[in-house]
Amino acid sequence: MKKSLLIITLICTALLLGACKKDSSKESPEHKYAFRKDGTLQIHSPQGELKVELDIEIAEKEADLARGLKFRDKMLDTQGMLFIFKQIDYHSFWMQDTYLSLDMLFIDSDFKIINIAKDTPPFSEEMISPTSPNLYVLELLAGSTDKYNLKEKDIISWQALEN
């Protein structure tokens, strides 16, 4: 009887431990949200001079717009995320759960950069708001606007990759 009770106890313990095992199929946020190239984006001066061409990830679904670059711990200075909103408005951002300092370029419906927020502080919950209504926002690594001499009134264009 003692032997049967011991075997039942060991089986129950093994089952409980197996049920509590961490699900290793779930990816960490850093891996799950690695950069995904959705297209290329060019930024030109108002006179038409090409300043930079970047690989971009496009965020236009609600979940992508809300997540943005959260949980990313690396991004190349030749990459960025383009947020595309359904309507023009004062689309504001914050840096909660964002590990990287960013430059945010607020862009109007004519594809013109209307406001730039440089060197946004990681993990900050302070709102970063544009000075005018915007339809797009481009997030780049902090320092990119200076590196590529990006200014208000510069013009963006992009091409999405075909799926």
C-alpha cells in the first residue's frame, strides 16, 4: 500500500511540475518584434536633393500603431518606422517601454516634415506632441536628424514592398 501511495504521489508531482513548465514557444519581446522591412523611404530637401534613403517598417494596423518600437533594443541608423494614421490629427507619442532614444519626425498630409522631436528619452511617459496636425510619424534612432541634416519642410516619399 505504501509503495502504491508513493508511486501515485510521484506521478501527481511530475504532472504538476509539467503543468507549471514555462512555455518556451513564446518569444521574448526583443526577438518577437525584430525589424521587418516593409519598404524604403526617401527624404528630400524642398529643392529636391536626396538627403537619405532608409529601410522602413510600416505601422498602420491598430496593434502596430500602439506597439511602435516598444521593446526594441537595437535598430540601425538606416532603418526607421513609419506610422500611417487614418486621419490627420495631433498624433502624440510617448516612450513607455521604448529602450531606444529616438528622433520623431511629424509629417503632414502633403508629406512635408512639420515638426521634429530630437533625442526623446527612453521609458519616458511624457507626451511628445507635434505643433501642427499630422498624418504620419517617422521614428529614427536619436541623432539621425542631425546626421542626415533633416529639417522641417523636407519632403518624404516611400515605396512599400509587394507581399
